[in-house]
Amino acid sequence: MSNNIVRNTSAITVTNLNKTVVTQEGELTILNGINIEVKQGDSIAILGPSGSGKSTLLGLLAALDTPTTGEIVLDGVALSGLNEEQKAALRKQKVSFIFQSFMLVDTLTALENVMLPAELAGVKDAKQKAQAMLERVGLSHRLNHLPKQLSGGEQQRVAIARAFICEPKVLFADEPTGNLDSVNGDKIADMLFALNQESDTTLVLVTHDLHLAQRCARQLVMENGHLSEPAANQSNTTQAADGKVAEVS
Ligand SMILES: Nc1ncnc2c1ncn2[C@@H]1O[C@H](COP(=O)(O)OP(=O)(O)O)[C@@H](O)[C@H]1O
Ligand SMILES: [Mg+2]
């Protein structure tokens, strides 16, 4: 993997990214000429209508999918130079992903689902850590439930606990508060930003929740496969020392 090391301080650098798929109706361009730079410890929200390409972009950034053309450099590693095995190793080492559809393992309990990545990473006290994480998301009374025995919001909180357990360098979350009531949504947002502050975890969130988006240092808008950063974002947003957005207009 050493050949792919690119020295910079970016968490993510995206250059001229395109994603085209072949459908029965012909070629469909999902992402068209995306460029972004995200610094380590930054927090960005990606907004935009349904079907505009947000989830596709997140999957590419997390090395879960392959672009048609363009380059992604994740924490100094150019993804184009990696085979599937190396990409899996990179994900395990640096990335967590909260999926829109949760992707919990059906046959494992809430506790076992959260323990899984910690066990794979060789963490010794995986069970205690998983228990503590489930407590933080308010699910200590649901440790032994299977996903199908949990509500949508509870499954989402299990997925969040699972994503947090290994303190990733970059956390990708696809509508992490989409199934939560406002109290639980605020609690999860507080956890996301605590992780951002305490562990310098870079956050890349896709969200329709404007309140959550405003808490991010930057807001980007996806429209029809094009990503833009509103000018107001760049000039009027000042990031305070504590990482919170002081003013967004
Ligand atoms: N593998 C695929 N094959 C065909 N169409 C796809 C595929 N993946 C995504 N799409 C289409 O691309 C568009 C963008 O999808 P997606 O990234 O999921 O959007 P968003 O997350 O913004 O709602 C949608 O119209 C979707 O139907
Ligand atoms: Mg989506």
C-alpha cells in the first residue's frame, strides 16, 4: 500500500469524480465532476433532494464502491491504486459508515452487532465497550433484542453505536437522524459532535435535517449529480476554536 501514500493534511480529497451506471434505459450519470477537499477534523453536511446522488457519493468516499472516473484520496491513500482486499483493510482501519438502511446483521442481537467491529479489530473489552456505547444511545434495555424486534429508530441507534465503537478517523453517516424523534435526534447529533471534538473524527453527513446541517462547519448541496458549496458558507461562516459554527447566514 506504501506506493499509494500521498502526503497532505486532508482527510478526503476528491478530484473530477464521475459515476455512470448502465441501466435498461441506457447510461445514467449519477455524479458529474465532483471536487471536494475535506480537512481532518472537519464536519460537513451534504444536503439535496432525493435521487440527487448523495448516497452514491458517500459510498464512493468510503471506498465501498468504485468511481467511473476521477480520484479519491482518503487520509493520504489514493483509492484508485487499491484492490478490493486493500480497500477492505483501509475501511476497517479508518472508516465507519452509518447506512441509510442500517445494515445490521439480522441474526445477531443489538449487543453482538455493536461488538462485531471491535472484535474484528481485536479490541479486548469489546463486550463492555459495546454495552457502554448502547447505554450512551439509550438502549441499555434492548441489548439482547434482534434487529427485527427493534423499532426503526432503535435500529438506527444500534447502527450509530456500532459506527462509534472503533473511534474512526472518518465517520460517514447517511441520514443518521432520519428515523429519530427530535429528542433522540438531538442526542445522536450531540454524540456525533462529541466524537468530532474529542477524537478529531472527520464527519461527513448526508442529511435533510437542517438543524443538524447547521451544526456542521460546512454545508454542501448536491443537485442532479453536481455538488456545490454556497458562497455564503465560505465567506460568512467562521469556525470558532471549539469547532462550532459561530455564524451561518
Ligand atoms: N446501481 C444503480 N443503478 C441504477 N441507478 C442507480 C444506481 N444507484 C443509484 N442509482 C440512481 O441514481 C440516483 C441517485 O441515487 P442516490 O445516490 O441513492 O441518491 P440520494 O441518496 O441523493 O437520494 C437515483 O436516481 C438512483 O435511482
Ligand atoms: Mg440516499
